[in-house]
Amino acid sequence: MIERTALQQTIQQALARSRVVALIGPRQCGKTTLARRFVPPDSVNYFDLEDPVSLARLDQPMTALSPLTGLVVIDEIQRRPELFPILRVLCDRDPLPARFLVLGSASPVLLRQSAESLAGRIEVVTMAGFSLAEVGAAAQARHWQRGAFPLAFLTASDEDSLAWRKNFIQTFLERDLPQLGSATPATSFFRFWSLLAHYHGQVWNAAEAARALDVSESTARRYLDLLAGVFMVRQLAPWYANLAKRQIKSPKIYLRDTGLLHQLLGIRTEQELLLHPKSGASWEGYVIEEVIKAFAPDEAYFWGTHAGAELDLLLVKHGRRLGVECKRIDAPRLTPSMHIVLSDLALDHLTVIYPGDRPYPLAARVTVVPLAAIAAGAQALASEVLP
């Protein structure tokens, strides 16, 4: 069992200040396991809306929920959207006898419904699979190869992990997407998802993707937005600086879980990963996800110009601009692009993350930091990124 202490503390703090906390993330990322740390599944305060017994108990929701005190957990709440107005009534009681922790499988519909019914009453906590800080630096290679989903990472062998990820993709396409209202055939969406795997780390070109799939550009964008909305894909938005330069204005595309990326690319082993043409792009996406998890920025972007200057990740945190470059080489050096980024974007600091084992300065406001610093946790990473 891998403890998720920091995430558990985040939820506890949210529950202390908010009447309703929504814990959202992709299916199988560990939401239910974490919620059961707060309320055991055999408690009258626990409702799993994929369980027929819980559904029967909520046949009359006001009658079932109003007598409860303490913390009440409702899992897979997007299956019963009519509960949101009832939660608004229940959490407006004074004194407040109960608080609610609601879990959802990254449904955009869930967020829209909660915003409409529970505005000012709900706090959203987003989670993903295991972070590098949770699994530890010693497990970094396996974490990168297998991905962050707990059941994919913890399997006894690579073969078992591959089988789990294959089944996850099939279930996601055949069951989860239709539940989100998608009428697209599973085979069509699988082709699109596989195409995105080859776009990983590249600037999105809707027209090119639409031609490859023989669909309209609006359809390609709708597919992309749906996968981003369920946390399968990250659309890293471009940063616009007030410069007399032609800047890239389309997002970059990353599959958020490298295990699923490798499954869609047909990568089965660590050796195959290291030799694959997308190895560098995979590592870049892996580092970006782990930095965002550890650092929890207020905003995240990339930046690039048509002349070739670029920055892999621009973080805005407490009003400061922090640049991150991902370099999968033994000893990164200062490049002309780094000089341009520091000047044009007025960065407070630029951090270069590499797979080595020691940090060292490159120049004023530029530091090279090993990937292991992420495994040391957010506080240690912040001390490196914000010297």
C-alpha cells in the first residue's frame, strides 16, 4: 500500500473550510480508496452509486440524507445529477449537521452541475494516479514506463500491467465515454486516441488531425475537448508575451498518463521505451505532469516562437513566473533559447530538469535540478525552483 498523505491532508483541509468537497479525477485513480479512509464503505454515511443497494437507499434522497451527521461520502455522483439541488438545501442548514465528500470520474458535466447548484458552497480537489513523490525516486523508471494508475503501477509484472492498461482503454471507450453522452463509436475514438499518442509533445493541428481521420475540424476538436475533460489529455495552452515576434498560438498535446501513452504506441518494456522515437517526448510529458502535480501552480503554459525559441513549461505561482525546461541528457548546458526565454518572458527563475543525480547552477537565475527532486516532494522542489 502506497500512502497518499499529502492528498489526504489536502482533502481534510478542504473539508474543514467547505460544506461540500468534490474529489474528481479519472476512473481507477484511487478516489474510492482515499474516500474510504474518511468513511468506511459499510457505514450508513457511505453511498456508492454503482452499488444497487446504495441506489435503493437513495430512492428518496432527502429522506435518506437529511438525518445523517458528520461526513457523508457519495461516490460516482455524476450518475445522479438530481442530487446536486438536494445537497444545496442540506448544506445550507444552520447549524450544519453534515458535510459532503462527493466523488466523480472526471465528468465535465459534474463540474457544470455543481457550479450551478452549489456555487459558493463547493470546493473541487482534482487528483490523478500516483505521483513520483508518492512512489519514490527508486521507482521512477517503472513509474514512467507503466504510468500512474495504481493498478497498472502495482502489478507483479510488465505483462500484467499491459493487460490492465489494455482493459482500461477498452472499458473507457465502451462504457465510460457513452456514460458521458458520447455517441461516437468506440473504434473511431480509439483511432483518434491513438493519433493523439503520436501528437504527444507536439503543437495541435486540428486540420491535420481531421484529414487523417476523415472527419471535420470541429469533430476533431470536440473529440480532443472530451478527452481533455476526462483528464486523459492535457492541452497545454500557449503563453502570449507582448513581443514583436510571431508566437505559437495553438496548444501542445500531452497524454497525461505515460502508461496509456506507451500502450497506445505499442511500447511493452523499458528497453523498447528507451529505443522508441517518442521516448524523448514521453519523458518530457512525464516531467511536465510530475512538476505540475508537485508544484501546484496557479497557471501553467508553454511558450514558443516560429523562429524556434521555446519554453517547455511556464508556471505562474503567487505572481512569479517560473520556467521549466526538460532535458533528457547527462549534463545540460546554457543554450541561446534559454537566454531568449529569460529575457523575453522576464522569468524570475528558469529550472532545467534532467535525469542526473545532483543540482548545479548554470547562470544567474538558471539552475539544473535532477528529476529526483520531484520525488522528494513539493517543498523540496520549491526550494530548488525558488532558490
